[in-house]
Amino acid sequence: MYQNSIDHIKAIGDVIADSVSKNIFPVETNDRILDIEKIDKLSLSDIYDNSFNINKHLDAKLKGRDLTVPMKATLVLKDKKTNKIIDRKRVTLIDQPIMTNRGSFIYGGNDYHMVNQLRLKPGVYTRVKENGEVESFFNLSKGGASGFSIWMDPESGKINFKIGGKNPSLYATMKALDVSDAELEAKWGKELLDLNKLSDKQLNNDISKIYNSLYRSKADPNADINTMKSEIKNFFDNTGISEETTKITLGKSFDKVTPELLLRSSDKLIKVSKNEEEPDERDALEFKNVFSVEDLISARINAKAREAKFKIKNNLNSKDSISDIYSKEILNKPIRSFMTQSSLSTSSDQTNPLAMVNAMTRVTPMGEGGISSLDIITTSMRSVSDSHAGALDPTQTPESKRIGINLNLTGSARVEDREIKVPLIDIKTGKESYKTKLETHESYVAFPDQYDIKNKKFNFPKVRAIYKGKTVETAPENINYIIRDASDLFSIGTNLIPFVADVQGNRTMLPIKCQDRQFRLQIVRRRWCR
């Protein structure tokens, strides 16, 4: 999320051009190919004129139109055998949505705001489930749409590999990856290893389950056990995972699922089950990406890419004119429906400036691409995380089933490159800079009341600070950064409450809602009394 509508519009244009070029075009059949030769980006004058021109906004609203600008592109249709150009034409690729200077998008004469969405970063996260099971969840960036997990039965001590509704043994997975019993014993211990060992028949049966769960419809029903092992290795070699998050959760960076990563994950799983290590707080902001409107539009195009290619391909062999093959509505329709019907889209009557600001800064993990149902939400997800300090306002949340789930960015927070950045003062240099939660994960970040900025000294012998996502007390010499001001802990709406420092936390929720619903009365009542 950028600080103004101009940057947002530029970013939306960039992601549309990138997503369409990479995921939809070229479209080809056995005989022909349709490709993009050039995409014309919007001029700065077009952006300014449509984003800031209130008359255009009013016209769109009164006439029930969309506020968009045509994104032009030159398409080329070629014969694949002769490489001869059949047709070349400059067409409207898509009607690019334009963000107004109020942060809204106008479709069908109505204003819509897009909510920012929190999504879990790729990584390995260990947690204790409500039924007592300990689970390590693998969220992959590539190689598996839904990821997989390993979990430990607290009663039997069996460690299983859960994927595609099946629960084969993790022991079988490790043997398929040629991990020796000696390596497993070093991490699991002899007693636990003996509990998880399988007979040759059971081992082959579980390896078959793993292979079929990984490859599903692409699995070869006639594959022998060695082929299955080879294909399982190939699957894991082509996975992707975050080096930054695995460094935090497993103590070492990994960019894909390897036997060592599985060993470290199972080792942590065992230690968490024995209360020797803490589970990961996967709802901490270090482990979250923030998808702003441009990221959500890109994700929408990518999700509809296959359908778009199919529609274009249907006419590719039978039509000679690009105008008959491609229509801008192929891309306009999914974007329009997303903007107006998505659970991440909120309609706005534009009567209250604070309501507009709150809509632009709202953050939620719910919606398409995120958590699909409130039934999945756990108590820990609703809880205030220490990692929210300076980034998300803990008090601005609805008094409904979405309490603790829908939050707002603080007044000073920014979203850049899918990360929330907050202003901090470097204790050594005294300079202010914006930092992400990942950048400060291993730094001590002091709360604003702990330091006297004017006199450049700490107020207490022990300083309260955030360290590795937790609130701790430490010596002043350990502090690396300071949160600039107490107002940086709250949203714009919360900071408008008088004497907010003296208000009990839960009670701030009511005045925030009241401010959001205020509007100026146009009728001035005549005074009857003096």
C-alpha cells in the first residue's frame, strides 16, 4: 500500500502488464500463436486527470459508470509454421481501474475500498493444536498448492506425514529420501525411532501412499518402488520455501524442502511435544505478507489466467482478425466482479473522511487467498501479538465474530513490497528510518515511554522492549531502536480520541465506531431559545 493514489495506480498498471504477459500470453494452438508485442502504460497526465478530477468522479457516479482508463497493447497473430504475421492490431487490453484521491474505486457509480489482506509467508511453522497434537505445517511458495504437514500423535508417539487426506508415516518419507536410521536416531532418539519403524511391506505401502498423494492424477499406477522414490525426491527438489522464515523457526535458512529440513522440523516437533521448546507464533507479523490492492488484482488475474487462455484459444484457429479473437471483457469481467463482489471489497458512501481512511488501512487474514471461514479462526489468532506494536492498532477492531481478526494499520505504518514498515529511531545514530518486522526480529526495540528523546537517556534501569516478537525487559545498552512516539502505536481513528492514554483499552472501541459514523448535517435548525 503506497502513500498516495498515484503510486497505487502505477503499481496496478505494472502488475496487470506483468501478470498478463507472464500468465496469459502467448496463447497458441498447433497452427497459430497470439502474443503481446507491446503494452502502453498510462501517462502521468492520464493518471492525475482521472484520480484527482472530481468532475469525472461525479460523472461516473451519476451515470452509473466505471472509473477506468483503457490500457492499450499491440497484439500480433502469427502462423507457427511459416512465422507469417496474419494480423497485428493495437487493442484495449483491459480497462485499468483508477484509484481516486480518496482511496476508492468507482464501479457502476458506487465507491469501493479494497481491504489489505494478511497471508502466511512460505515456511515451516510448529504449533500445538487444540486437541493436543503437535503439528509442523509446511507452507510452500511452489510445488504444492495446499502444502503439507507432519504431526505427532501424543498417545502413540507416531510421527506422520499428512498430505492429500492421507497420513503415511514420516519414517517412510525419510527412507524414500535415503535418510539412514542412524541420522534419524540422532534426532529422534532410539526409543522414538523404534516406535516409528516399519516392516518392509508397511514401508513400501506408505511410500506408495506418499507418491500417489503427491502426484495424484499424474501418478503412474504401474510405477515400481524405486521409481516412486525417485519421483518423491524430484517433488521435494522442486519445492520452494522462504529462507527468512526458516532461519527464524528452524535456526537455518532453506529455500526448498530437503531431508535436513525435514529432520530439523521433526526434531523441533519432538522438543515442542516435550515442552523443551516453544511453538512458533505463526500469527506474528514476521511471518505475514500484506497484500494491497495491486497484489490482490495480480492474484485475481493469475487465478483466472487459465480461463482467459481458454476463451482466447477457442477463436484462435477459426478467426483471422485479432478483434474477433480477443475482447477486453475477457479481463475486465473478473476484475470488475472482484472489485464489487469480493469479501475483500467494501462499499463506501463517502460521507465521512475518517471512514474512508479506516477502509483504506483495514487489514484482515480473511477472504479469497486467505482464511475462507470464521470457523477456522482460533483464539490465538484473535489475540494481541507483541509483534503488532507500531504496525497494527490492537484497539480498533469490531465487536463481532471478527473481533481481533479485522484490524487497522497504525497512523505511521506503511506497506511496501508486501511488508509493513514502521518508523523507528536508531539509538546509535539518532536517525529515523522505516523498518520491517523481519529486519528488527533480532533487535531490541524499546517502547516510546522508556526513553527521553530530548535528553537522550533512558527513563528506567531496565527497559521494556520487543525482542524476537516478545515483550522483554533488558539493560539499556542492549537497545537498538526506539518506537518514535506513543501515537505510532495506534491508528488515525484511535489517535483522535481525547486523552486516549487514560482510556481503558476495550473502551476505545466504542468512540472509534462513533467517529466512523459521524457526518455533517446540511440542515441548520432555527434556534427557538435565547
